[in-house]
Amino acid sequence: MELVRKITEQLLAWKAESQGKKALLIWGARRVGKSTSALRFAERAYKSYILIDFSIAPKRIIQNFENLHQLDIFFQNLSLEYNTKLYKRESLIIFDEIQKCPKAREAIKHLVADRRYDYLETGSLISIQENVENIVIPSEERKIMMYPLDFEEFAWARGEHILLDYIQECYFQHRPLEEAMHKRAMRIFKEYMLVGGLPQSVVAYLENDLDFSCSDREKRDILNLYRDDIQKAAQRYRSRVSVLFEHIPSFLSTHEKRVVVSRLANGSVYSQFDEPIFWLENSMIVNTCYKCNDPNIGFSLNKNTSAVKCYLADTGLLFSLTFSENEIDKNQLYKEIMYDKLSINKGMFYENCISQILTAFGHKLFFYTRFNQEKHRNDIEIDFLISNKSRTNFSIFPIEVKSSKNYSKISLDKFREIFQKRIGFSYIIHPKNFVEEENIARIPPYMLFCLLKNSIS
């Protein structure tokens, strides 16, 4: 089955704007759909295309990149090898798994200057960065990030276009959904939270009559693929990457959800895990969320690098990583999530899912806490801080995530009292229907995409 992806709009915009002056590099984690999206774009937007998969490309194709001083012969070799006629300004050449052939990436400078064809590259970020030694990084290259399906894309795959339109209509009119529609939308969101947004998992779920176990098998294959990738990390910190990855569920199940390195190894300090966290972040396996000491213009300027949460980039993977295969096979856990009966901290899945959606919309993740010396604990905890990114009219938008229908907003009230001049609006994301009062919008999680698309830029 074919999944509709938002990146297609970005690819079309690049083609129209670039007019062959820049190549496009799609960065993303393994199995997010980079190659598939590139191929479908090529089929629909060009008269012909050639896809060079460097993971299986024959040696003669690799050697062809030594012939850039004779581009006519270079292109002739590609045309003959792939039995495809190339048309000036109407053909696309895709360099798939570009990290496998650094010389091909270096060649972009000369190929773009020739202006005959368009060029699209795909690869995983960490592998690309690790394979740049002794090559010139092309400046004639634009980069875009690709993530797992967001909630809106998942709902499209479920055929819920009318429901999405209704959700947006209610959001713009500041009113709740009809109760039956609210329950339906929450069900779709819970499915998204359990299945995740990796195409293989989504397709397995949809093509097998909404069977969670089919999705789970695909997710476990992907988790093992990530474990294999971790074994390719630099030897000096490989073991720390592995132990950090496996401990992500245990950190997220705690109240603060922060990485506590002392739990990974006795005597550990944060500086020992800088590289492992960086590796997982650049592999796009995790979405990091740092504490912002002073929420102001440029959250990064006040980032506390020793206070970090590591959310898994896909919440479906988090669910499969958290539980053993035997527990999953019973389907009981899925049933408990769908009917709000799960006894463990289901807030970790809600919060992880919100981090996934925020990241897909281009927001870097920050949180805020304040420690109360008298009470010896945090008396303010804000899950996420995002901004309108404006320098002249800067506004903060604090977001609290609640998985229960009963909750307190004491932290949010204290935060708003301290930073009231900087706050544009405040949001509580919770399972109940939409309510707006006192400059606080209480929105169900399925409505977050409306906020990110239309209210904050």
C-alpha cells in the first residue's frame, strides 16, 4: 500500500525553486521511508530517472565517479548500466544510501554545475557525517530532514480525511468535537501511539486488519536493525551507546524522565555520555529534550546539557522496546492502552508521542524545571517549551502533557506567573475534549497538529 507523505510537497517545491542549481539531500533515520519517497517523487515529477543504490551498486558504477572530467561518458555509462534514457532538465538521478559512496556526494559540485539533470541524495545522518573524511562537502546541496509519519499522515493512511477536516474546523472555531467524534479521534491517536509512524509498521498494521501483533513484529525487526547499527559506532563509546539505548524506557518511566547516568554505570558522569547521546541524536533514533535554564529568546543559549531527556524518535518503537515479546503476543497490553486500563505509567507514551509530533514540525525540544530548596524537590515542571521564533515579538508557549483525565495545573500556573510577559499562550494536552479558558487551551492530543500548523510559526 502507498502512504501519502508530506515530504512530497517539499520535494516538489525544491524542484520548482532550484531549477537544477542545487541537489537535495534527504536525511533521516533508517526505515523512515526516504528511498520510497524519493522513488515515487521521481516517477511522478520527471520524464525519466535513474536510482543508484550504493549498497548494491556494481564496482564499475563506483569507478564511474572517477570520470567526472568527461561528463558525457559518465552519463552514458549510467544510461547504459540502468537502461534508461536521460533527458536534459527532465531527468532525475537518485543517489540512494549516499553514505556508502562519499565520492558520489563530492561529485555533486561538478554534476550540479553541469545543469543537465537534477540530483537527489538519501542517507542516514550519522553515516553521512562519519563518511566525509578526505572529501569536499558540496555547497551546492540543500538538506531536509525526514521523520516517521506524524499523526496527520497516520490518519490519512487510516482513511480519516473527513475526521481530520472536522478536527481542524473545531479547532478554528474554539469548540469541542461531538463526543462520539472525540472518542473516535482519541482511538485513532492511541493506534498511532502504539503502531508508531515507521512505514513498515503502519503498512503491516493496516494490511492485516488492524492487527497490532503484525505491526509489533516489524517494529522488533527495526529495533534489531538499530542495535546492529549501534555496533558500528566508534569503539571508544559503542558500549555506552548500547546501554543508553536499552535504558530509554526505564528513564522515561520515571517522574522526571531525565537521563540519570549513575543508573547506567557506577561512578558515571554526564561528560562520559556526551558522545553516545550525540550519536543517538544524529542517528535520529532519539529526540533529545534539554532543560532551558532561562526561557528567553534563543532557548539554546540557556540550554543545560547535563539535564536531558531522550525520547525515542518513534513511539511505536518505544512500546515494543519497553515490553517483552511474550507480553506483546498476548495483545493484552494493547487492549489495556486502548481502553485506558494500563497500570504502568502510560504518561511516558503520551509524552513521547507529543515529542515525536513536535519534532516532525521542526521544533527543537526543551523543558523547564525549578528546584525548591525548602521542599527539596521541583515545584515547577513544564514538559515542553516552544516559541514563535520571532526576535522582535518573542513569545513562549509552554506545553504540559497529561495522560489522565484528572490532573493539576499548579506547575503551569507558577510558570505563567513568573514568565507572564514572555508567554503567548499556554497549552495542556490531555485525553479530554477541547476547552479554552484563562489563556490556557486544553486540547486533546489529536488536535496538536492544528496548533503547530496554524498558530505557532
